[in-house]
Amino acid sequence: MLCKPTQAHMQALSTLSRLPEWMEVNRLLQAELDETAEQLFTAADDAATRKLQGRAKLLRELQNLVATAPDVLAKMRGQK
């Protein structure tokens, strides 16, 4: 991630994770991640490989951040 998420960010992600629409967005992200993985297998040079690795990392981090948002938010609230 570019920066550490704040409590407000985690609140928004936690809310998003409970919306039925999130499943559609998550499917889209997963499809992009799968396509990126396929492209990684056929990448011809270092620059392309690094670009695809960065893309895959960002997609995966976003999925993980939303998936763990409710638990992380609960911990954040417990610390204050």
C-alpha cells in the first residue's frame, strides 16, 4: 500500500466489505489478478515483469485490506 490506512479508511472498507456489491467488485479484482498472473508467465522482459508484479501486489493488497477491514477496525478502536 502507498500509505498506512487510517481508522476512517478502515471504516469505509469495513462498510464496503459488507455490501452485496462488493462481491462483484471482488470478482472483477480477482479476474484482473488472474489475468495479470497469466501475463506474468509470458512477460518478455524485466520491465514488463516488474510492472505486472506491482499490479498483482496492489490488487492482492486491496483484496486483503477489504477482507480484514472489520477485524483491523475493531483492533484500532480497542487501542484508543
